[in-house]
Amino acid sequence: MVKDRLGLALSGADEAAATHYECGVSELQRFVGDPVGSADQAIAAAPDFVMAHVLKGWLYGLSTDREAMAVVRDCHAVAVGLAATGREKAHVAALGRLVEGHWHAAGHILEELSSEHPTDALALQAGHQIDFFTGNAPMLRDRIARALPAWSKSMPGYHAILGMQAFGFEEMGDYIRAETLGREAVALEPRDGWAQHAVAHVMEMQSRQRDGIAWMRGNTDAWTKESFLQVHNWWHLALFHYDLGETDAVLALYDGPIYGAQSTLALNMVDASAILWRLHLGGVDVGARWARLAANWTPKAAAGNYAFNDAHAMMAFVGAGLDAPARTMLDAQREAIARDDDNATFTRDVGHPVTLAIKAFGEGRYGETVRLLEPVTAIAHRFGGSHAQRDVIELTLIEAALRDGNDALAVRLAATRHHARPASPLSGLFIQRAALLAHG
């Protein structure tokens, strides 16, 4: 039987198909190139190659786009009928749980798989992304930490293991180790966009804006060349400029690499909404940008498949003043809550109240925004994303409290943020505004 470069069996593969498959896994590990194309080439070379179908399934399934799930179902349906080892069958089973909308169960199956086969790079990669999309910070760290002893610098893809471990450490607040591992990963593989982004996260959380700008600007060719993570990494650069109050730089990034191409992929539109909403909270008029973004969100308004996306779509609808798709999406969320899948929980606990709060903010009902968001802040991780992404909830809550004239809450929230991010100019601005409100 054909094996991969780390000695794992690849049922149904020939040498040519295995080469395409390993190329696809490597592309996924670096977030570059066309891993779907590589998976398709592997399937064309060996139609019974079960892991080629699994790779394609994971690539589509982890996109969070509802439209992609039809492809995932097809990949899973084919893979179920193919000869496979126990390890490969576990992949198929996990993919099947994802098809059903059971993210946590899929992640658990992959964790059991990784405990037996810690050098299964695809299992670690898919599991890590599931931990990210479910906001499971402890597992972002521990899934990789448990496998790391089986890896060494001489093994292909080692950079990706370090990069994922770096991100897990960052999300758990272990910033020193996170930055060390992230930098080591990038030194090993400069095109590892995930490792690049892990270090950016550290600097964001530590309010090291100038360091962050220097880090992202240092070698842009490496993390942008053929990278499907580049929009998100440009977004990280924009965050540093945003915190410094450099609005022109933020808008230039938005109009260029963040949303100049007006992507219709949910992952890219999330970043576009997130940066425009931050500007909106600061009273910045972004002109027609909202309308163009909202037009691309509108076909997804009824998706109801991932609450994190819904909240960001609502930002665009509010910014563009579009009531109809906003109502469509709220109806879809209510239907989603009634389903038997993990997004029902994501939506009920966090997504729906956050989405309603954003709509209330847009309508000037700041007290209602506060009422909806205040209970959510402690459990916001339940609907996925990173600390940096979910920060928009706290920013919205603080701004709503200030505009509502809720001086006691505004002072408390501003003080809490300033304690966490004392070097942030934005934190200082909130402190000043809250003080003026309290003593006005």
C-alpha cells in the first residue's frame, strides 16, 4: 500500500495520486495555492483514494459557507463506500458529523484519531480549525500540544504544527510562548500564513501596534503570495492602524487587499464587515462601502448555518440601511435555533442576541444593545472566532453604554478594557469619554 511521507497508509492511492494529495495537505498547512485543485487531481488519478475525497471534504466543510456543504456531502458519500484503514474511517466519520452540523463531535473524533496517530497532519489541521470555529481555546492549545512530541524539525509540515501551537498558546493568554513558536514557524516556512497570523494576534492582544505593523509589513510577499488567508492577515494589519486612530490607512487597506476584490466568500466578508463596523462605532462615514458589502451578504441572509457569520452580515445590513435582508436573517436564525445541531446552540446562546443587538444599535436603541450584549460577553467564545474577532462585541457594548448615557456601566467597562489593554490608544479614549460622561 502507498504511504505518505510520514508513513501513514493511503488506501486506494497510487504514487501520482499520493503526490497530489500531499501537495494539497501542504498547501492547506500554509494556506496557499489551490488545495482543492490538488485534491481533485488526486481523485482523478485514483478515484478510490479515500483520503483525497476526505481532504476535499474538509476544505469545503471548513469554509463556513452553506453552499459548500453540498460538496462536503458528496465527498462524504463517496468516501463512506471506499476501502479504508481505521484511521481513514475515523476521518470519514468525523467528516460525516460535520455534514450533520455536529462540529464538536467531529472535533472529538479527530482528537481520538490524533491520540493514536499524532503525525496525521490533516487530522490536526482540520481539528484545529474546528476548535477555532467553535471558540474552544483550551483545545486550540491542547490538541496540538498532545501531538507535538511525535514531531520534529526534520519532518515535512513541522512549521504548521508550531504555528498551530502558537495560536493555541495565544488564545490561552500564553503570549511569550506563542510569539516564540510563531516566529520559529515563520522562520522555517515564511509562507505559513497561519503562523504569521498567530504572532499578529499576540501583538494585537498586547496592544503592540507599531510592532504589529512592522511584523506584517516586514515580508508581505511571503504571506500574501497565492494565499487564501491573506485577506484575514491584511485585516490584522488594519486592526493595528485602527487602534492608533489611523483611519485613512484602514480605509486604504479596506479598499485594496481586504475588500477591493469584493469577495463573496463568507470568511472574507466577515473581515470586511468587522473592520467597517469598528469604523462605524467611531463615527466614521465609510460611504458606499456598506452598500457594496451588504449586496454580497444578501444572498446569504437566509443561510442560518453559522451564527458568527450572521452577526457580521447584520453589521453590513445595518450599515447599508437594509431592513429586508436583516429580517430574513433573523427569521433564519429563529429556524436555526430549532434544529438539532451545534449551530442551534451557537445561535441561541450568542449569535441571535448579538445580531439583535447590532440591529438595535443601528436603530439608535442603545439601551437595548446594552441589555442584549452585557450577558453575552462572558460566553461569546461559544459561537466561535478568536479573541481579536470577538472584541467587536465589547467595542459595541462600550459604545452603546456611552451613547445611552449609562455612565456607571461605561466607566466600569472602560476601566476593565484599559486594565487589559493599557497601551491601547482606544482604551485611553474610552476612559476619557466615560469620565466626561460621569462628571458631565
